[in-house]
Amino acid sequence: MDYSWIVEEFWENGFVVFENFFNPKLMDEYNTKILDHYGISPDWEHTDEFISKSGVEVIPWFPYREGKPYFDTIDKDKHFNAITDLILKDEWENLYCMMMFSKAGSVGQAWHQDCSPVDKKLYNLNRLVYTHDITEETGGEIVIFPKTHKAGMLPSGTPNEDLEGQLVLRPKKGTVIFLHGHCWHRVMPVKKDRISSNFRAVPKGTPEDITDVCVYRNMLYKFSTSEVLKERI
Ligand SMILES: [Fe+2]
């Protein structure tokens, strides 16, 4: 079978979407595991300053860092990793597996790039897996600005606003999105509790802390030290 379209589409647009990639039964099982972890009233990990300034309300969980390799059926899936091989040309490694939870009524995530695009060769690959449907009722749509992985730095400005050319996606349960870390993206306000998961990968040799500094429209933020590295006007 010819898979060259995957590579072409990814490198042209900065992302590629696969619906019905993982089966619903597995997604239900994983969704329950993730919800069990967060419990009924999860606490924000980030500082109040970060939440108010960034316009981001998401609680991350890194299960493999806690010795909880609960999601190997995705992590080790042959097809999932074969597509990664195609996109990253065989030379890649896992960065980390991150679960993300946003409470009903929270703001989602403002426009950002997961890492600085100053050096085009240094980037992360998001491998987003959706364990439940994102609908108009749930909110929390992912918004992607196609082709911006080639557009350099996200322009400074209002952190969370509609931009002409943006694409709003409502992934269904079992959908996978491969998304370049330099491609501008955000998450719309969340109306019902929202979960998504990211099996992040990087080209081999990429620094482990590649996603430590995130580019927002109003600042560069460093997660490891919880500090605003630079204000952007
Ligand atoms: Fe992101």
C-alpha cells in the first residue's frame, strides 16, 4: 500500500488526522483509567499566575514517569509507530506520554507552539489520541492553523482569539492526530470534563527538554521553573 500521502500531507499542513484508528473498547478502557487517576476533584498543577496569564487550564499527568505503563497498547501499537517512522524518517524516540484533563467550565488552551520554532530542526511531534468524542456539547475542540509549522514564531497578540485560516476539529473517540509542535494550535473552552492524551515523540537526538519553553502570544513560559521567560507585546 502507498502511504506516501501521509508524509506529504503532514509536511504540507503540519498535521494529519486518522479517524477510527483505535477501537472504541480500548478507548473506553483507557478513558476510565485516566478518569480514575484524576478522581473527582483534581488539583491544578500549574501556578495561578500561569493559569491566569497563559489562558491555559489543563492538568497534565505523566503515567510512565510514575512507573505506570498503563497505555502500552497505544504506545507499542505497530501501525501507530509505523506512521511515526514515516513522518520522522525512522530516527525517532518517545519523549513522554502525557494525559491531559480539563474541567468543565475551564478555558481550554490559548494559541501556542509547544516549543520554539527558531531552529526549524528542533521540534516535537504530538501524537494525540482521543478516548472520548469531542462534540459541540463537550466543547474543548482542537483548533489548528494549517501550514504554520513553516511560518516561524506565533505572532504576539491576544492569547485566545479566532484567527482567519484556523481549522476547528472535533475528534471522535479513537481518532489520532499527528501534529507538528511548531504548528500553531489551541483548545476551545471546555463545557464538559475533557480528556485527551499525547504520546509525544521527537526526532532522535532532540534535547529532552525541548517542550520546556512554550510559545504563547503574550509570553514565553518555562514550565520547569514556572517562570515567564519573556513578555511579548
Ligand atoms: Fe500543545
